[in-house]
Amino acid sequence: MHAYVLISVLSTNSAEEDEEFDFAAYSPPGPYFDKEYSKNVTALVGKTASLTCRVRNSGNRTISWVRHRDIHLLTVGRDTYTSDQRFQAVHKPHSDEWMLQIRYPQERDSGIYECQISTTPPIGHFVHLIVVQPNTTIMGAPEMFISRGSTINLTCIVEHSPEPPSNILWTHNNQEINYDSPRGGVSVITEKGDVTVSYLLIQKARPTDSGIYSCSPSNAIAQEITVHVLNGNLPAAMQHGGQLKLEYPLTVFLLSLSILILGT
């Protein structure tokens, strides 16, 4: 007896599967901005500013930079489209980063810059650039009078800096101050932060300590103060913590002269 096995071939077609396959639902996602790496920028006047735009899945699309102030097209791909040679497109092959570099930026360069992807319609991401000029101030400037034997406390303040200065140089009559000199009693204390403060302390002031002191932050313009160390005691009205901030030199001179004459 022969046994016969009937094999049925079932159709895999069904009403639902007869519908057209939706390939779009499985296509790779379109380009988008990685905003974690495309952040706002604060730069120093004169120091190169780099605006970064990171685009994922850019494919064959072109990335451009536009300045919003005047709707000026600055770069397209790796090419620069402005006569201002301070602007330059920077892109490493096979990377997702498209940079706009601005050399020697000025405060007028502050504003909104847009990174655009050449989709239809184009999509963009705004990057805010702030160019700042750090400000240096010496309290008591431009001149300070102090009694002999008192402690000179010069306070230098650095503000509006995107980062604290790496160092602050103090000079006396154009000579760098040596804190280990035989004179002794000279020290500096610097507190860095959003506002950086540097204190130059000179104990037991003597006439040779008179002169021009300069505070020079590494990322800001230097400022000066002229210190006068006087013999004898200053009137109480002229002193402030052992120091005098001279705002009206002639008035102080006449007042001191009057006191001297009356004393004799």
C-alpha cells in the first residue's frame, strides 16, 4: 500500500498585506541639529570666536551660516561668502561639525547667527554670540595717599570676562613685583570667579613704596594707580582704613598746607 502525503501550499497574501508597503515609515530620519553641541558663545574682544553647529544625518545637504543683523550669507559648506576676511568656514571631513570662526571679533559682532540646513524648506538653528571687553578697575584710582607705616591695600577688580584671567601681574614703576624680595611684607591674594579680585598688600609703607602700580590681567587691559606715601599722620577726614582716595588733589594739598601753618 502506498501512502500519499498531500502538501498544501497556503497563500501568504491577505487583504492587509495587499496594501502598498510604507517604505517612508522605515526611511532614515532627516537631518537635525544636535543642540547640546550647538550652544551660545561668549568671546573676548580680539580673541578668535568659534561658533559650532553639529548636524546629524546631513546626507548630501549643504550647511550654511547666516548673520541675522543684515541677513548676510557668510558661508556655504566649506566656502566663505563675505569680503570680511575675519570670517572663515571650518569643517573636518566626515564630521558632523560645521564651524564659523571669527578672528579678531569686536563688540559690534555680537548678535544672532543662524546655522541652516538646505532642506525644503530650509531649517535653522540660532546661535547667540556675545563679544565682551573685560573691565579692569583699581579701587582708589587714579591716586592714593597713605601714611608712612600703614598697610597699602591695592584692590584690582576684573569684570565682564567669560572666564577668570589665568594670571594677574602687578608692577611697581614698570618693574614686576617680587614677593620674595628682601624688603618683605609684600604679598598678593587673588580670588577668581565671575568677578576676579586681586589684593596687593604692602605692610609698613615707606616713601620708597611710592610710585605707579599697575594691575595687568592676562585677558584685560591693565590699569594704574599712583600711590603717595607721606611722612606724618594724615587728618582723619582724609583716611579710610589707613588709606586715602585722592579725588581732589589741589584741595587736599591746600588743606594739608593749612594744617601745617596752623600747627606752627
